[in-house]
Amino acid sequence: MDLSNEVLLIPEKADKERDALALVWQQYGGKVMHVGKFWQAPNTGNARVSIYGNDTFALVLAQVLGRALLSPQDELVAQLPYRWGKRKLDLIVAEYFAIDQLPVFVKSVKPKLLTAKVVRLEDEVEAIQALGNETLICSEVIDDLVAEVRSFVLGKQIQDLALYEGSTDLKTAQQFIHHFLHSAEAAALPHSFVLDIGYSKTRGWCIIEFNSCWGAGLNHCRPEKVLASIRAATI
């Protein structure tokens, strides 16, 4: 891969994973710019731009530069057939969140609106209801997950996958992801994205969530393998 006329924009704050990606980027001939004031357009000349960083950094910088970022819709996971999610998943308006749904894993569709977590206590319900008409993803809690795997995907192909929690056979994880990527449901996902899956002792492999390549941590995936996925996420 020749990146001689390309620039990678990352936050100026040191980060082990971003720095590892930046090193590989430079090895392929690309330029790396550490951006502090990301609300101001850096001078990238006529180079092709790729962005990699946290949500605020990436989204604001992309807007300033007039770029688009490929992002899977968070709510897609709640629309999957049971064979992929292996649990009950619903989209719920926050003001209708009820005690009889507990315990439940809750995540807001709008980023950073709510810390994703398992809600078990009744005294937490009112605070969630206060979010009004915001949409929540509510997921049945799977208590017997023994492994979690992250994979970077590009064009229905796994670029790399790695275990980031627990222990398991990665071959079966790869097979599960491959089958999903060639299913009808995968057609709703962008060209480049991150897929996290987990293994339950009683239910087998299940999709946990989808993430954007431009903002997802490597979680032990090899930077040289996932660079193309991250690069393709900025258009």
C-alpha cells in the first residue's frame, strides 16, 4: 500500500493504539499529523485525508474539512434476527423505560447521552426516563459471556480479528463473522466497520455491537492488518 500522498489525522494526546497505527502509516510512506485544535482545519494540502480518533475529535474534524465518515447505525443491532443477537433487543423511547424491564443493558442511540451499562436498580429508572424522547437500545443481559472478539471489516472481508476479553477458539469466531457478513442483514452496514461478538456458554456466538472504524480501538488487532479499514472510513 502506497500512502505517499496521504495524511492521517489523529489527536495530539499520546495513545498506544493510535501511535501504533501512526507508525505503520508512516512505514507505508504516509504523513501523520497530531491535531490539537481539531475545530480548526489543519493544512493538509492536496493529500488524501484519513481521520482516526474519539467521537468528538473525528466528527468535528470531518465537518471542518468537509469529509464524511462511514458509521454503522447503532440501532441496527436491535433489528437483527435472534440467530445473530441471541437475546431480546428492543428500541425504546426513554420516557417509556419501565421497572419491569430490569435487569437490562441500556445504551443510547445518540453518542455520549448515556453511559452504556446494565441497569439493575429501580432508583436508576427515573434518571433514564428523564432523557425524554431519546431512543435507547435495551438488551437482555447475557450473564455467561466467556469471550469477546473484535473484528475490522472491509467490503465483507475480515481484515483482522482479536480476542479482547476471556478465552476462546478464534476459528469458530471467524466462521460466525463470515456467515454474518454474507447474510442479508449485513447489507445494511457500510463498506467499512467494526464488529464485536461474544461467546455465551449457553447460546453460542452472538453479535454484541457495531462500531465505526475511524473511532474504534484496536483491541489487540494488528494495525498493519486494519489500516485499510480505517483508511476507507473517511470519504
